[in-house]
Amino acid sequence: MLGVALVGCGGSVPPPNDQLAASQAAIRAAAEVGAETDPQAALHLKLANEQLDQAKKLMQEGENEAALPLLERAEADAELALAIAKARVTQVQAQEALKQVEQLKQAGFK
């Protein structure tokens, strides 16, 4: 009976403010490296923003327990967008370095 009473009280879950901040930081980081310019990264960034918005609404409604997994997914999607964008930047830099090497070879440097 005590268990039923505890469940009935619906112990309030505190707002997942730390996870909210982590998700927002990951989204910001992805945006700062230009995730919007890569189609695949942009998709994950969009998903992250949508999940963040849904989680914020749930938190406003007091549904903190339901908001937490959305925030975790938002962070994961933002981190994936960040990784994709960084990989793209690295690929472009590598291609530029190869072009410079070719130019040096053609100019007679070995």
C-alpha cells in the first residue's frame, strides 16, 4: 500500500537543466563550424533543433521526465552534425593541400 501511495504522489522529476544546457551547447557548436552548409549535417542539426524545441515545451508543461530523452537525442544529433561538418572541412583542407603539392611539383619542386 505504501508503494501505491508513493506512485500516486507522482514524485516530481526536476527540470533537466544540465542536459538542456549540454544540448544547446552542442547545437551552437555545430552551427559555428558551418553544419548548415552540408546537407547531411544540416539535417541532423535541424533534427536537434526540433527535439530541443519539443523538450522545452514539455519542460514548460512540467513533463521533465519526457523531456530528458529528447534533450539527449538533440545533443547526439547536434554532435553528429558537428562531426560531419568537421569532416567536410578537413576533406576540403586536404584537397587544397593536394592542389598545392601538385602546383609545387609542376613548378619543379620535388
